[in-house]
Amino acid sequence: MKKRILSVLLAVFILLPALAVTPYAEEKTVIPWNEPAIAADVGTEIDFTDYVIQYLEGADPQTNIVWKLDGTGVKTFTPEKAGVTEIVAESGKKSKTIYIVAKEPKDTEYVLYYNDFESEDSLDGFIKSVASRVSLKDGDLIIDATGYDMVRATLPSWLGDFGNYSITASVMTSDYRDTSRWNSICYRANGASYPFYHMCVRKNCGTGSGVEFALRTPSNGWDVIESATHTVNQTDGTYYTYNVQVRNDIILHSIDGNPINYNDAEKPYQKGCIGLISNYSVMHVKYIKVALQLTDPRINVPESLIVPTAKVDNITNAFANVAWPADPDSLGRLADAHSVVLGTDGTYVFTADGNKLCELGEVFGVIGGNIVPVFECNTNEAVDGVVKLAATQVVPDVSVLTADESVLAYARGKQPMIRGIIDLRGVFTEPMTEADIAEARKLINANAVKIGLFDSKALDASSADELRSMLVTVWAYDPAEDEASLLHAMLTGAHAVVTPSPDKVKEAYTLFAEDALTRTPSVIGHRGNPTNAPENSISSYRIAYENGADIVETDVYLSKDGEVVVMHDSDITRTTTGTGNIESLTLAQLKEYYLWGENDKFKTSFPEERIPTLREIFELMKNCEGLKLFVEIKTTKPAVCQKIVDLAEEYGMSERISVISFSLTQLVKMHQVAPEISCGYLLNTIQSSASDELAAAALNAVISSIVKNNITCNPAYTALTYKFLSAANVRGITVWPWTYTASNGERFAYAFKSGFGGLTTNDAQYTKNNVKYISAPASARASVGETVTLDVTAVTYGRTSDNVSDRVGITVISGADVIKVEGATVTGLKQGTAYVMCSYATKLPVGAAKGSYTVYTDVIRIDVSGAGVIVGDFDGDDDVDSSDAIYLLRAVLFSEDYPLNQSGDIDRNGRIDSADAIYLLRHVLFSGDYPLL
């Protein structure tokens, strides 16, 4: 017969230190507010003067403490046996129960509570949500939730004094309604109520979201923070050992010693009660044990991808600082870089100036093991060397950069796991036009790569955003010769900035606010806007666009007569008035039915809605400026790929579509049919990515399919973390999570600030009024002593504009002695040039409880002229005429011979060139149409 005990058992997991302590001044030990225990071995004297107590969260520890055992003051205590002894610690009006938890010296766990459910009084102190459904039988605790969504048994309330503990239970599941039913250990609970966290284990825990780390929210809803799978599904009649380890912000869930959920994000709830829950099934519990968790839970991660250690300050969206050392002396700056570009001939490695650095096989000894290498290869022999190097890594984790398309093709063919980067700096040397952007996407995708390296002068925030929405990874090169140029590269919103001086990039972080975004995500209307119109309907797509969606997502099949038709399910029954498999019906037959949504939800508001075709969506897009389309291929028929391409070409939509699918086969086929079209791979929940090492392992689990097939990573949002995104971003892999709903407001806000490529949502309306970007003229001018207000416009996702000049902040990048900034105004101090950027702080999307983000203009040039200088009077004759235009043109061509008495940037685009002379001449001829600003 087992006995119910409050004593120590042999360790199941790891050895723990002898004290649950944190060092304190004067060698005293702090007893934390959520860990009110002193851990000790039997026979070891405890001197209470060695301890101070934190009575409340965030409070300073108290030192003047009176310790009482059974009402009598004590200064020391020696536990005589394993178990728990309560002692009261008083300090003034404060009082707290401290638990002395003793173990035998040979044992390794300090056990707070153990229950084997053999005694009749085993349920004393339990709180039962449905009393008749919680009982004892054959030495088990039985929680019978047949016919109930949840039946809960809460352990004795004194355990709620703790927040750091290890909970172990032996559990069997029976009488389940279906295999998705679950039971759980809940912890840090508000008594027998909510909120609480729980380890949810489904009967089919080896598939899908089998094991979840979730929060029951204060509003009594679920927020699934992370989900993963066990190695196998549960077998009937078998007991499984569940374990929860939680300490401060770190949790670890395991089954039978197999770690499954790990999370170290900030936790709002730091202590509370413990319980057991069953859902539409019967939960059998052989025993439950609660022990002190005195160390941070840890999970061993096998070595895989490189884990960069460089940090990004203030900028909250994922950003990579990529070094391209100019010379060997520059290697000392690599500590601030996530990645490094080095030249190679296949045998040696070189810096940008051609200096030999080392043999290729020795490169990691030079750059270290925490920087992801990129090799500039101009020959196939250079690629051969990189392939050989990659073969020595645990996982190939290198990239090849080249402007030579044949070398790129050779590299991708030789080793498909090597990431390719096409150098387009020589192709696009001026600010990119729409045609340039389309050509860039074509060049990048057709060369089976995802990353384009651009000269930062060719990019601005608009062109970079357009490229990103086409599933292109944007890297911006800047020589970092001055602060303004470097800041411009960063403010384009590029995924990475490549520069000889990563230390200057690190310095530039300090110019940004703590919640800065250099880019905002695309909002993707999932099946349109299905909370406001029937899913996958023309009305749904139109409303999504009106509510600010940048992209809409649709699902396609082929009808019986070969038309590309739009429907999520293969069977039309759920959302239409018809029945049957969509691919067994002709288009004419499909058009007979109404599309009113699930349970005819929109029958009244959209009575005439019908199943649309892809052709009809393209017709709609003609009137939706800038709207892009994600076409999700649902059908298994390969013929759909060519039909999508043909329709896109017919309607002039080839540059406005990308293709996504859960089927790699269909994505490969699409690349064969149209290699220039971007593709994304839909994935279910990824592995836990709560630590840098776990994120590397999680990315490694999917990177093979992504890199080999030149596709983006489009996973379910549930387990995604910033760490995973950052690991992907460093490697030029963009991440596009799905699908957020109104109930996921906090998670959506977290993702919004993190820098994902785009967020797929059912509720585009919730970002409609959020600011997507702010803009301002590239330059402004003032005279000495003159005060000007910079003209700044905020544009929302809903495509509305608002002048926010009176609400911006101004950061001086250079020229602090030339201008004075007060609020949103600039005053000229002396003749010269200064560079600034404007910022605008705004609230996060609807659904977030709190928080803000700050967006920025591009760099603005401020030209300050001497007092009395007439704008446009370059020759100094106190008049603006054609001779000034001629003077300006000469200054552009022969700058040393024709000095300027003021800025020559007449058209205010941030550059001085012949276009300014032409603008000035037009002003002379047609002053009303060409004003001087």
C-alpha cells in the first residue's frame, strides 16, 4: 500500500543546489515573494538571521524579521525529518508564512507536496469545480469530464503561495469523446478561477498541436502561446508522466522526460495555485508531486545552425547588421555584426580591399563561431571551396554572394542548401522605378534566390516595402562614410544593412526610440475579411482592401471544366447553399449556389454573393490600387499552375501575385512554370523557439525545404517568437505567420512590432487606422535665424493621410551646430547643412492592452543659407532668372569652379543634379506650376 507523504523522493530530473537563494548584501539570502521557502537537509541547522524576505512583488527585502514557530519566537531551526514545516516571518505589520522544505542528504528534490490518492482523506483541501465528478477509485484520482467542457480539481490553496515549482503527475486518459480531447496541469492560477497557465496534453499528442502551453485569460478565453508534439500519441490504458517546471519567466513542459514546450518570454502571472483539468474525457491520476524549482529549467539543444550573439538596441523589428570588412584591421569590429561578407577564390579568404586573410578552412577561427558567413564568389572554383567548407559544418550555414548569374546557378546546383544572394548594386544605381522593382523581383526569383543586395541610393522606404510585399528579402549596402547615408540605408526598412563599419550601425541604434520600427508589416486579409463578409467572396476581398489590407489571400481549386475557382474547402457544403466536391462541379453549376458563409451567417447582408473565380478577383484588383494577392493552391492538380500564370498575364497582374501552398509539389511546379513568381511554404506549428539555441534548432527543422526550394517560411503563428524570426532574418529568410483573429490581439501586437513580413488576419479592420508610415520632403531650407516647420504626413493602412507636423519629434543626425531643434521646428543657426529624421509615436493595433510604436521619415537634408539670400539666386544678382539655372547646371558639372551660396536641391528630392537646373528654369518660365520651396 502506497502512503501519502509530505517528504522528499529521489530526483527525477536534475540535481539542485542546497538553497533556494539569491545573494543579498552583507551575505544575507533573499527569500523571493513567489518562492517563500528555505530548502535544507535533515540535520542541518538553519540560522534565520542569514535571511531577508521580499514580502511583495517588486518590494525591497525586509531585514528586521521576527521568526515564529507555533507562535514562539525562534532564531534557528534544525529539521529532524524530510517534509515541510511552516514558520511565520513578521516584520512590522507584515507577516508571511515561510515553508522549511527538508530532504534527506542523499536525495535531490525538495518536495512540497505529494499525493498518491491511497488514503480516504487524499482530497482534503481540494476545490472541485463539479464535486460529483472528482473522486477516488482504485488508488487513482478520477476527474470525469464526460459531457463536460472542463472539470477541474485544485490542489490545497497553500501551494498558491508559490510560483516557482516542479509539478509531476502520472496520468492516463480514458472515455474520450474524440482523440483531440485533453487533460492538463494548470498552474499559477487565481485560486480555483482564472487566469492560469496550463500544460494541455491531447490524446493524440503526437500529431498537430498535441501539447500546448496556453493561458486562460482574465476574460476567460484561451491564448495558446506555444504548441508542439510529443513523440507518439497516447495509448489506451497507459500512464504517462507529465512534468511542468516553472521558475520566474521560464517554463518547460515534458512527457516521460521528453521536453516539449519551452518558453522564456515575460510572464504577467508569477505565482498561484495548482490544479488538474479534464476535457470531455476521464483523467486518471496515479500520483502528483510538487517540488521546489530552484534553478532555471533548461533544455539541451543539439548543435545545428550558428547562433549570432550581436544584439540590436531600440529597433524592435528584426534587423541584421552585416559586416563587409574593408581591410584586416576591420575584423576587430565584428562583435557588433550578425553576419560577415568575405571574398574567396576557393582557397583563401579576402577582405574587400583584396588582402588575404586566411585559408578558407580556417575562417571560423578568424571570425568566430557566432557570425554567419557570406562569401563573395566570382568563379565556380570559389563556389567549390565554399561547398567544401559547408560540408564540414554540422548543418550547412553559409551564403554565396555574386553578381554573376552563372556562378549563382552553379552554386545552387552544387549545394542547394547554400543560400544565394544576387548582387544588384551594378544593375540599379538610381532610385528604383516600378519597372525596376518588377525587374528586380524577376532577377532574384529567376536565379533561385531570395535575397537581393541593393545600393542604398537605389532604395527608399517605398521601393523596399514594395519588394518585401513581393516576398523578396532586401539587403542594403552603404559605405557608411557619413551618418546620414547610413541612417538612410537603415530607414529604408531593409532586412539587413551591409557596411564596412558594423560598429557605426550599432552607434546608430541609439538615435532611435525604444519602440522604433524601421518597417511595418504587410497586413494580409485571410480569405478577405471574413468577419465582415462571406469568406473567399468578392465582397470580402473588397472590404479587406477598404479596411487597409495590403494583400489578400485566396484559396483555389479547378472546377470540373477547368476554371480556377475560389473556395477554402474541397466540399462546398460549409459555406454555400450547395453540396458536393468543388472539383466535381462545373463553373455553371457552382454559380447556381449562394455563398453566404458558415451557417448562412451573411444571408441577409450579402444575399446575392456567389462563388467567385480567380478571374473575378483580378477584375476587382483593377480598381484596388496597389493591392496584392496571395494565391493559395489547394488543389492537387498540377495544371492549376499554368492557368494561374496565364490569367495573371492576361490581366496584367503577374507582378501583383505570389503563390503559397502546403504542397511543396505544387510550389516546385509553379517555379517550373513561372520562375519569376515568388512562392511561400505554408507550415503548421514550428518547434519551440524560446531561446536562441531553440530558435536555431527550430529553423534548422524547416530550413532545408525553404532554402532548397527558394520559398518563404509561412508558419502558424502559435509558437513563433522574435528569436526565431531573428534567426531567419539573419539568413535572409522572411517569415509570414497565419492566422490572427480578434481574440489574439496581444499576440498580433507582438508580431506587429517584431518585423514579420506580413500578418495574415481575419480582421483587417483592426489595423485600418494604424499608421503604416510617415513621409516628408527629402530636404528643406531655412535662412540663419529663420524657423521652419517640417512638413510630415502620416499614412494609415486604410490609406488615409494626416499632416502630423505638430506631433513629430526631430532627431539631429549631423550638423547640430547648424540648426536648433525645438519640438517640431528647426531654426537656422549658421550657414551650412544638417541632416535630421522625424519620428512619430502611435498606438499599437486594436486588441493590444497597451504599447506603442514609433515610425520614422527618411533622412531630411536641412540647408541653412546666410541671412538675406534669395532662394534660387545662385549668381548673386538679387534676381532669379535663367542665368541662375545655367549657373546651377555649371555647378553640377564643375562644382569646384562654381560654388553654391545655398542648396542646389531645388526640386527637394535630396539630390543635386541636372534635374534641379531644369526645375529652376521651369520656375523662371512657369513660376505658378514650379514653386521654389
